[in-house]
Amino acid sequence: MGSLPALDEPNWTYPLARRDESVFDNYHGVNIPDPYRWLEDPDSDETKDFVEKQDSLDGKPELLLDPNTFSEDGTIALSICTISKDAKYLAYGISSSGSDWVTIKVMRVQDKCDEPDTISWVKFSNVSWTRDSKGFFYSRYPAPKNGENLDVGRETNVNLHHQVYYHRLGTDQSDDILCWKDAENPKHRHMASVTEDGKYVILYTFRNCDTVNKLHYCDLSTLPNGIEGYKGRSDAFPFNMLVDHFDASYDYVAHNDSIFTFLTNKNAPKYKLVRVDVQKPDFWFDIIDEDEKDVLQSAVAVNGNQLIVSYLRDVKNVLQLRDLETGVLLHHLPIDIGRVSGVSARRKDNSVFIRFMNFLIPGLIYECNLKGEVPDLKVFREIVVPGFDRTEFQVNQVFVPSKDGVKIPMFIVSRKNISLDGSNPCLLFGYGGFNVSLTPSFSAARVVLAKHLGVVFCIANIRGGGEYGEEWYKAGALSRKQNCFDDFISAAEYLVTCGYTQPHKLCIEGGSNGGLLVGACVNQRPDLFGCALAHVGVMDMLRFHKFTIGHAWTSDFGCSEKEEEFQWLIKYSPLHNVRRPWEQFAIKAYQYPSIMLLTADHDDRVVPLHSLKLLATMQYVLCTSVEKSPQTNPIIGRIECKAGHGCGRPTQKLIDEAADRYAFMAKELGASWFE
């Protein structure tokens, strides 16, 4: 008989509880010790102390998973991370070389060892565990042809037929249960999410990047043979339709029995909270009305029947505590000025954790205790950057009139007491699309620029984002996309007019949709900028929908296959609007600013052909096809290998890229390094 395997040594220390050996009971002549009798008093200080030590937040943190160990060159990144309900398993997704394709693996939390489970060809997915922690829902595409030989991330094929599956732990992916598919709408994307109590699974369906979705639900407790009963069946999961049309966005918040609460923009561009009894789905009613000015961004159920709600007020988050049943305001939570990047709590918990940052605070976590009549808010953890003194810097917010008079918010971050004589190098960043809000965030690279190069860093919250709700977003989309460029140009003009900088000292930067922004603005106002950094931009506006997930962006851009929409796109498409400025302006010395187009060979979201085609076009039109061209400013490309749209880069590669692009900027703007 073989020897038993050695047990792993526990890697934690239990709190020491007092034993009272003098306490015992006599049962029919038998003495039964009861050394912990004192724990029967729940109100004693000693019992409370014991309870606190069993779940102490002051214990030494323990490393669970280190993405830096995934590969020697650091090009494998962590993209999904979800703990099972019983906290025994961690499902985590990894992506290679920055690709959007994800492989899901499962780790045992106790010994940090991987299970054999491997889920492939996952993309645009979450992981949602069932309450019994026996498995999870996820979304994926069918495996590409010759997938085993594919260098993932370099393909350009259109992504079609997104499907939802359930995976049971310990089984092969081939045995996963198909829960939802829609063969009639191959471009739709789907996501399933299990409610906190495990009773329901919510199915979201998206048709593109517009802020609308369909909504279905399934009561898992009604399945006669459970989820496993659908193994091998060809019919879909028994989802019930709740919203079967794309008229608004619906995001689950909580439920009491069959009464569900959702965050929605239905007839509410700045969002509101609504409630519906799924047994009577025709009657919906509001519990928190749309605010006249502030955007309701999120709501999290906590402390039984309370809500932490987050509003966006002039691009800064404010938090409130409200009653879940009535929506009545209970308290304002006094956080600093900046961004709330997450609220973490279970509904049963009276402790809430709030992630926060701003331009001068790298990151902190507030702990909010809701046990008393008044919420107790304190700093639980804070990131400290050695050598950084936030008191040396200042943050201002201004409101700049755009071409049509609309006021555009802009943050301006700089060293204190700078001179407004036009002498400062300046970096202006923007995005303006897909309902994305650019709220205050910390960047070590930008702090270095401000501290050692004297750069004034600015973020323009132009239309197309979500800073003021649905109307602000739609005002920068489709036929009104030009508003984005007008807003950004107006922000740049403001910085020059107010003496922050001069055109030859002004650099503009943006990525993805922001790369499009930079490309279009350089074409429209080459005289206004000294440098431009465009990351992974959508540059060919006539063909973007033909590659990978590009078809989903037609909600923001339109599509060249429709004549009316072609007329919008051809007017600003960066690839198709490169012109020689010395032939357009009276001042013949005008040329394009210094430009760096950045892309990556495994970017399968905005495929690199966009940047490469624009790079070739600019170099040809402005430089090589003109004898004695006035274009002396460099137009260059930076193509990262084994990298994608932004994720999956090792720290060193991130540092290298930041050093390259900002060194290029500093040289072209004439900025000097100082201590």
C-alpha cells in the first residue's frame, strides 16, 4: 500500500481564542467541557473582538494571482477575474499579445493550483458563477477555421455568432451547455449574469455599441433537472422575454422576489431607476427620477434595502445613500473631487468599499460603514507614489464655448503658479465617442511631464462622450460627429488664447476613437498644433465595418454602404482628407505638425491597417510626391510587436512606449527637462 500524500501546510495564522478549561456541564454523569462558553454572549467585547479577528481587514494581504508570471516576455495579460460564490475558485481569463481573444482558466484559491478546465475562443465576455459554485456562464464565438494554427489577434475576419454557454467545473469545454444563440442576428452580442442570490440569470443582448439592449431572464429554481438537464439539448435555455426591442439600456440592480430594479435611459437621457414585477411585465414605474443636470451612472444594493448611487456632476462623481424601496435620499457621502471607479459590496453587507482616484490621487479605497444612523466613511487603503508631492500641482476646470456656443468642460492640470505667457508646452487629450466619459484619473507618465518638462496637461470632455448623458453622447455621433472635432479644436484655441501655450508648443493625443479624433483634427487644422500622437486610431471610415468587431461601431459612425452615411464619413475620414496645407492657406509655410501614429501588430479591435494606410498616405501626399516639399516636420509610425489595442503589454513595454512618444513630443515642442 502506497504512502498517503503529505498535506499542504496552511499558509495562514488563525486568531488565538481564549479557552476557559474550568467550564463544563455534567450530562448524566458525564462531564462535557465547554471552554468557549463566553462566545455565547454576542454583546460582550471579547466576542466582538473574536468576530472582528475572524474577518479582519487589517490582516496582511496575500498574493493570489500574479499576471507578471504568465509569460517571460510579459505579453500574456489578465482580462477577466471572478471569484466563485463560495470563494473556493477563481475563474480568470488571459489574452495573448494584446488580442481580444481570451482563454478562461480556473484556480483553486486555497492552494493556488489550476484545475484542468480550459475555455477557449472567448471574446467580449464576463464570467458569472452560479450560487452553488459548480460552474459559470460565459460568452464566446465559434472557433475560427484552423484555429489551432492561428496567430490570434492578427486575423481581420468579422466576428459573428456570439453565443452564451454554461461550463461545469471539472468537465471538458466540449461538454459545455449552449444556453443562447441567435442565428438570425449573427452580429448581436450576448452576456449572461447570475443574480447575487443565485435565483435568476439575466441575459443581455446588444446589437452594436449603442446604449440599448434587449433583456431576458430565467428563473433557475424552476428548471426541473437544473442546468444540467439541458446538456446535449439543441433547444435554448428557457429565458423569458422582458424587453424584446432595442429602445433603451437596461442594467439589473437588484430584486425582491419577482420585483426587479433596473438602471435605464428609457425616456431619461440622464438615466433613472425603474422597477417592474416580472410576473406583470407591462407595468414599469420609476423609483429614482431622472435628474435635471446630473447623470445617474450606477446603483449598488447594500445593507439589506439601501442603495449606493453614483452621479456624474460636471464630470466629477458624487455619491448618495438611498432607500431601495422608495428611492428616498438618506445621506450624501462626502468623497473628494474625482472619479469613483467602483463600489464593492454584497447586498447583505453593511460595509461598502469605494474605489476612487483623481488627477493628483493615484488611488484609494474608502470604507463606508452603514451600521449606524449616519454612514461612517474613512480611507481604508491609499496608493502612495514615492517622490510625488501633490501640493506642487493644481487642477482647474474651465468651460469652453465650442463653434456652436455649447460649453465644453476641460480639466487643466499643471504645476502651481505657471506663467500664462504662451511659453508652456501643452498636451491636450480627448476621446469623444461611444458614451465614454473621461473622468479624473491619475497618470504617472503625465505627472512626470508636468514635473520635469513643465507640460500643462488638459482633458477636453467633448461631445460624443457620456459626461452629460445620452443627449451629449448623441450630439457627437452619426451625422453630428463633426461636433467632436469642433469641440476639440475650440479647446485647443482656448489654450492658445488664454496664454497657456502657443500652436507650435501644443500637442494633441488620443487613442482608438480618440485616434480618429486626432487624425481628423490634424487634417482640419494643421496650423493649430505642433505635434500629434494618435494611438490605434480608426482612420479608414469607409471600410472599418469590414474587419473583426468593426461592424458594431456603425451605431456611432454610420456605414459607407448607405449613401447618406457615406456623405457624413467622407467629409472627415482621416485617410481620405489628407491635404497639402501650403496649397490651402494663404501662408505658404504651413505644414502638418509632427505626427506619430502608434499601432500594434496583434490589435484585433482596431486592426493596424488603419494606421498603416494613413501613414503611407501622409508620407506620400505631404512628402514623397512633392518636389521640395515644405513638410519638414516628421511623420512617423510606431508599430509594437506582440501587442494589441492597449492591454497585454508588460510594464517595460508600457514604459518604453510612453518614453518614445513623449520624448518625440518633447523634442518637437522644444520642451526641456529640469529637476
